[in-house]
Amino acid sequence: MANIDEYRLDLAKQAYGLWGINPELVSAAEKVEYELQDSFARIEANKAYNQLKVLHAMQEAKYAETDFAASTGYGYNDSGREKLEAIYAAAFGAEAALVRLSISSGTQAIKTALYACLRPGDEMLAAFSKPYDTLDSIIGLDDSDKKDLGSLRDLGVSYAQAELTADGLPDIPAILGKINERTKLVHLQRSRGYMRRKAFTIAELQPVIAAIKARKPEVIVFVDNCYGEFTETQEPLEVGADLIAGSLIKNPGGGLAPCGGYVAGRKDLVEKAHAHLTAPGLGAEVGPTLGYNRNLVQGFYFAPHVVAECLKGMEFAALWFDQHGVKSQPQAKGIRSDIVQLLEFNQAEELIKFCQAIQAASPIDSHFKPVPWAMPGYDSEVIMACGAFVQGSSLELSADGPIKAPYTAYMQGGLVYENVKLAVLLATNDLLHNN
Ligand SMILES: *Cc1c(COP(=O)(O)O)cnc(C)c1O
């Protein structure tokens, strides 16, 4: 078909026209997509690899229709839950995995992993500067430890931190300099969190892990893998990490998991994580799945596909905004190791309009308009957009930003590429034409 390009463009103009998007913007979007051909092809290649890796793991586990059955109460002998844990382990290069509905956030999954490993007198070393904000109260960095809530500090676990280089990269000598006889666990964070640094790729994590292991082989290398799963073809355990953790309302839930978290890695450590989550002696044996096994396993099956949709969406947003005078980070066409895109607007008004456009493009709650609001833990007002099927799911298209300079939006997710593209065009339409 000689005119397939015209056909596609015409359909796109009609469809995006439903939102009043200027047809010139739709043509410009096609050009950006054309420029991203190689980048998209790379994302598709990784997706195909990860998709087949997950399918193979499911077949090896002999997942059966009968495994969808709901367990209740103690949840003893839940074959679907046991096989799902085996599937996660195989796909992530782990000896064992814990995958549980009773974990309701990434923070809880990370906490479970840390408490599994650390004992009084031990020290935890954060290798990439301060970890994700929600860990403050777990480590005991804020005044929560005055309340005797059982932070690591309350329990006698000390904390040390190595800073990144001036370029925002891992500083291996600085990390090694902080390792001492008490260092039990080194914490690495793959995704940027709320820091102004890049997500570290598997290739960047590998030499860090190797150097730590060379200095002190018995140290536990833990990686906060939130937002990282399936963005590349390897996971941190495959380059020497001992334990990883993440959230099922991010990448591995595939948009279908209604909640949950996982911890995966060395068998002895995963066993301790089970003991911490349930109770010593109960371990992995309890945990009713209440009929959600199908959502969890189907979500994991879809996860490589959905992550690829997110990555294409973020590539599109990065190059598009770059060409429209909005600074974006990371730049398009590089190797991504998370599903997050930073956008730096010039004024508060633009950041607000952008987040409102994200909300207006959402499949759910599109008729609500987010406004900046005071939030606990923030020193300025914050605007948040998330019109998601699962509350707070950031594998779904979402954005948020504090209303202070530099007016930065953290945008992530998108179950469907076209939805991200719509949000970007809608934001541009509003910023450029309705000002
Ligand atoms: C999202 C995230 C967390 C915490 O997850 P919650 O589900 O918000 O508790 C921790 N670390 C990183 C890098 C994250 O992206």
C-alpha cells in the first residue's frame, strides 16, 4: 500500500481531533515517531526477549487453570501462589521469590527485605546517596524514631551513606571507603526516585556490585528495583545483586495486579523475608490469595508488553518536549533503566497545565481537574495527576510535581502508548494554543 503513511496520518488526525488536537501537531508527532524508529525497535526487541522469558518461566512452573482457585484463611497449599513465586524467581534470575498481596506498596516490600537482612549492631550503607524519601522513617532519618516505632535505628542498626560523583554517577571509591566491619547490607537504588540523577542501567550497576563484593564478599547487595523491571533484558540479580524488591502496582503487575509487592534473590534471604512478613515458623506457608492469582499471573505475563508501551511513551515525550523548548531528562534515544521522565517547565502555570492535561487524557477520572495542594512531607504545594484503574498505580500514566522552581514534573507509566501520546499532545495544545 503506497499510501499507508497518508492513511495512518489521516486516521490519527481524525482520532486526536476528538480532543480538538491541532492537525499540525499530529503531523509533527508523526515526524517525531519517525525519528524514534531505532529507539522503538530497540524497545520492541527487549520486549520480545522479556516476553518470551516470562512465558518460558510460566511453562516451566506448569501453571494450570486450577491454580487460579481462590484460597482463604491461612491460605495453606495455594499452588497458584507458590507457582507465581517460582515464575518471578525464574524471570528475575533469583533462587527464590516472595510475591504477596499483603504487601501494599514498594516501601513495604523494601522494608520487608531490609528487616530480613539487618540485625542489631549491623550497618546499612546507602551507595547512591539518600534512598527514596519513604525510607526515611524506616531507616530512622527523620524524627519518627523518637516515637519508638521500631525503625532500623531504634533496633540498633546504624546507617551510612556514600554520595554520588559531581556528575551524578556512582562513586565506587567513596562507596568502598564507607564499608567497614559492621557493614551488613549495601543499598542500591536503580531508579532516580526524586533525585536529579539518571536511572542507573544494569551495565552501570554491575561494576559497583563487583567492587563491593571484591571488598567484602559476605556483604548483602540489595537493589531497590522499583520502576526498573523489564526495562532492560537483565535484572540486578543477574549481575551479582543478592536481593531485589519492588511493587506490583508498578512494572511487574502489568496493570492487572490490584496490589502487592515482591522480594527476590538468594534463597536464605527470601526465607528470612517470608519470616519477617508473616512470622518466623510460618514463613511462606501462609498467605491467602482470595481469588487474585489470575490477576497476578496474567499481570506478570503482560508486564514486558506494558513496560514497552511506557518506554515508547517516555521516549516520545522526551523528544517531543525537547523540540518544544521543555528540558527533559533523560534525553530520548538512550538506554532507559526505569519508566520515569522528568520535564522542566519555565513557570508554575505550565507545570499545572501539563499535569491537568495528563489527567484529562486518562481513562478514569478524566473529568476531574487536579489543582496544587499542600501535602504532608512537602515544603511547597504539590500537583498530582493519576486517572488510574488501580489507586496510585504509577505503571499507569501519572505525573506529579512540587510547585517550586525548577518547575519539574515527574511523569511515568502508561498502559497504552497512544494514551501517553494523547497526553503529550493535549498538554502541548493547551500550552501553545490556549494560553
Ligand atoms: C515507588 C518507589 C518506591 C516506593 O514505592 P511506594 O509504592 O510508593 O511505596 C521506592 N523506591 C523507588 C525507586 C520507587 O520508585
